[in-house]
Amino acid sequence: MKILAIESSCDETSVAVVEEREVLSNIISTQIAEHRIYGGVVPEIASRRHTEAISAVCDEALKQAGIEYSDIEAVAVTFAPGLIGALLVGVNFAKGLALSLGVPLIPVHHLRSHIAANYIAHKDLEPPFLCLLVSGGNTVIAEVTDYTKFKILGGTRDDAAGECFDKTARCMGLEYPGGVTLDKIATVSDFSKYPLPFPKLSGSEYDFSFSGLKTAVINQIHNASQKGIEIDVPVLCATVRERVCDMLIANTFRAAEEFGYKKIAVAGGVSANSELRRRMHEECEKRGFKLYYPPLKYCGDNAAMVGAQAIYEYRDGNISGSDLNATATLPIDYR
Ligand code: KG4
């Protein structure tokens, strides 16, 4: 089944043509350069740029896939969660297209599609498995019991891991999206130079909290500046990265042991982090677990992953009418 998939939840307008786990095309028009001027995504600008880009991106996706509009058998779209105005552009475009072509409209949850990015590269990956989902807006440990069945074991109580990277990087003077630069320039040397807390949470053993870490980094920067001391940015970057990885890895493996999972997938924008990948790999080797993560090109927001999830939503009967609406927040196990 040839699915045309659309993603517009944040600052990337993307359209892909996907057939099962095969990606026939995946066009991404990114707005990063424009949002960088403001140090983060400006929702109103994001919506406008999606509106301007979506038709051309869609035409290009069809061209690169070598198909016509009449060859499309279903239209899939990210409908939640995300920036509401940005989501609405994709949802309304998808509704119009599905209606005019007379094909089913498949609503796809953004976090489910991040997990599905793994299906594109790992044809052998099938549920059940445990997933660490880390992006700019979400940090979740979930059991993927089936392609469309999820059980949340833990999540962040405040900031997401990506947000923690982006905000601390910004305080160090790095450009948006800071997580990417922070990872590039981090220089591992002396982690004791900038002591950072490891938050202990009461309640769920699998929850996270990143706001204390973020504040601690900001305090380190302010203290240094008040004393006229220059911050060693690459070392502070490495220390933040180390501490975020400590938290993500500790909870993930605790959950895997407790619930008996030997297959672990990492997904979301932060799954591109080089140290997270290295340490997850090392830990999985040690314990005899199988690790999956998406290729770098499918870690960030893209429509190919939407198409990869859409086929399973379709088979599960998750099809919308033209009353489909966008939703800014929605848990992964909504259905
Ligand atoms: O999944 P994503 O593209 O967008 C959301 O759906 O949120 O994630 C974007 C996040 C940003 O916070 C960005 O800084 C972070 O992923 N990110 C990274 C790296 N690459 C992207 N964080 C740390 N290290 C990276 N290499």
C-alpha cells in the first residue's frame, strides 16, 4: 500500500511516500535557520512557513518517488502532539488530499512515528520491546507491546531531555538547536570540574526530572561570570551530556530488567546523541540485549517515520473522517 505521509508538528515540513517499511521518498524542508535568529521555535512563524512550503514539498515527494497523485492509496498525517498551528497545516492539507483522492486518512501520533523510524532501518524489529523516547518535547520510557499498543512506564516530570540540552546550550552561548552543537563540541576530560546533581525522585522509579540539572548549569555559568572566570564550554557540554545520559540509561535498564525486555529501541531527536548511542550500545553488549536506534537521517522530525507507523494504524482500524482535528498534547497510549 503506497502511503503519502505528512509531518508538520514543529519546524520541519516533510512529505514522504512509504510502502510498508520501504521509503520511496522523504522530503524535508527545515525552518531551523529562521528560528535560530530568535533562539528557539516561534510557533506563528512555523505555521506560516508550513503553509508556504507544503504543496511544493508534496509535489517533490511524489516526483522523487516516481508516482502520480492517482497512485496514492492512503494519506497519513501527524495530528498530535505538537505546536497546534503547525499541526493544523498538515492536518488540513491531508484532509483535503484524502478527500479529493477518495482514499483513507490515517491519523498518526507523533511519538509513535518516532518509534517507527526504527522499523525503516531494522526490518527484523517487531514488538514487544522497550523504548526510550527522547525528543525536544518528550522523554518517555514505554513498553511497545504491539505496533499500536503502548504502556508508559515513566516520563519527565518537567523538562524533556532535548529541552535541557537546548536551554543549557543556549546559556553557554550556543546556537539553536543547542543539543546538536553541544554534542559536537563536548570534550570529555574532567567531569568533576562542574559538579552537577543527579535528581532522586520519589514515586515512579522510571520518571525523570531535568529542570534541577538545567538550573544547576545556569548557576555554574552565573557564578563563573560573577567571579570573572571564563567557562570551559566544551567541558561543561560534556558534563551535561554525561549527566543526562546517566539518568536516561539508569531508568531504561532498570525498567528492562524489571519487565524482562531484552530488546531496547531508542527514538526521537536526542537518539542522535553520540554519547547516548555509545553508552547504550556498551550497556546492551554487556547485558546481552539487542539495541535498535534509527539512522541519523530519521532521528529528527520527518514524514517517512509517519508513513512507517501509518500502515499499522490502518491495519488496526485507526482511520479518520474529515472531522479529524489537531491536538497539542496527547499521550502515546491515547487509544
Ligand atoms: O524529535 P525532535 O526532532 O523534535 C521533537 O519532536 O521534539 O527532537 C529535537 C531535539 C532538540 O532538542 C535537539 O537539540 C535534540 O533533539 N538533538 C540532540 C542531538 N540532535 C538533536 N540532542 C543531543 N545530541 C544530539 N546529537
